[in-house]
Amino acid sequence: MRIAVVTLFPEMIREALAHGVVGRAIQGGVLKVECFDPRAYTSDVHRSVDDRPFGGGPGMVLKVEPLRAALRAAMNVMPGGSRRVYMGAAGRQFDQGVARAALEWPGLVLLAGRYEGVDQRLLDAEIDSEWSIGDYVVSGGELPALVVIDALARLLPGTLGCAESAGQESFSDGLLDWPHYTRPAELGGVAVPTVLTGGDHAAISRWRLREALGRTWLRRPDLLERRDMSELERVLLEEFKATTGKA
Ligand code: 9D3
């Protein structure tokens, strides 16, 4: 997959992408990420990328011309049909469904803003969609762009080891995780659930699915409302409710 990021802080993007799962995806050629700095596309002596807002008020607004030149330079190296997405707090909330849909695109150009935002005329003329990463305020679009890149990279075939394989539909998709344990099997008098040390792999799978369903029911009932539950899932959730006493 090809991703371009239009950003005033290209080092922030490059440094973050050098590590872990995403770093390996880039090293292995499964993912290519390029940065385009609007400051490199300025023509005035001060290399200015921002200016004061019409109408007054605090903060600065990113100017049209450097952003437009950087976006077009990015689109020129990207495959035809690539989409241009502005990372903005007023956008559609990015989630796993948006990530899966974006995997089908030939390429993705992410625009990360700074200061109070971007001149609206640039967004109207040069942007296909706007994504937010959630209802909280961060200082610019770079961290949100990195969140998007990380979520996409994990879905690319060859990024995760076969032990993980996020690409395949798993029984736990759309559910919260089950609890995890490692050695020692007993710690300060607190033992690991006995099913996990018993070696019955079918029982372990049932236990994990039951715990995932139960936690999701307790903490994120909205996720279960959207879910088309199988008969096994209904049975396991009823078992969970019967053992917690919270039904
Ligand atoms: C407190 C300032 N806000 C006044 C109404 C506007 C504002 C300007 C710039 C809010 C956030 C930002 C910078 N944020 C992003 O660029 C951003 C973001 C976010 O803050 N939250 C969630 N998703 C995103 S995507 C880009």
C-alpha cells in the first residue's frame, strides 16, 4: 500500500514509523510512506505557510497555495485513483470499518493540519473526505495520521506474523479482548484460571470467547447491539451472565 502525508513536521512521521510492526512493514516493502512538506513549496522569502484568520481571532490558518502544491506533488507520485483525506476533528470518526474500506484504495494522501486549521477553500477543492480519530483535542493532524497509518499497516498481508494475522476474520472481531495471563501460574495466592493450564484447547477457546463476550457486554454493550450473534455466542454470553450475577 502507498501512503503520502502532507505535513509541516515530516520528521514526526518518519521517526514514529521506524519502529515495531509498521517499521517492519515498510522495511519489507508491504507499505511505502512518503512525506511532503508544504514549506518546500513556498515561493516567498519567509517561506510562510500560515497567515492570520480573516474576521480576526487567535491563532493562524494554513494558506492555500503551499498546501495545494504539496498535495498535488503527492498525488503526482501516487497511483491513479488515490484518495485525499484531511485529518480533522470535525471529520467522520475513523474506526476499523473505515480502515478496512481504505485498504481497497490504490493509495491514500493524508493531510495533517496545524494551528487553527486549513483555509476552507483548500478543503473544498482538493480533499475527498475528512477523518477524526475521536472526540478529544490534539495539537495537529500528525498523531491522528500516524494512528491511521498504524491501523492500516496491521491489516496488510505480511505485516503481522501468521500467529497474529489481523487480516482474517477472527471469532473475536468486534469484541473486546479476553484476559491474558503468563507465568507464574500462582502469584501472591492468586491463581491463573485453571482452564488455561489444563491443556484442553477446545475448552480454552470457549472460555476466551465467553470472557470476550462478557467483557464486551459489561463495558461496551453498544458493540454487542451491532453484532449478529451466533447461537454459540448467545449460549456463552448467558453462561457468563449466570456466573457474574450481573444479569
Ligand atoms: C481547541 C481548538 N479548536 C477550537 C474550536 C479547534 C481545533 C483546532 C485544531 C481543534 C483541534 C485542532 C488540531 N487537531 C487536529 O488537527 C486533529 C484532530 C483532533 O484534535 N482530534 C481528533 N481527531 C483529529 S484529526 C486532526
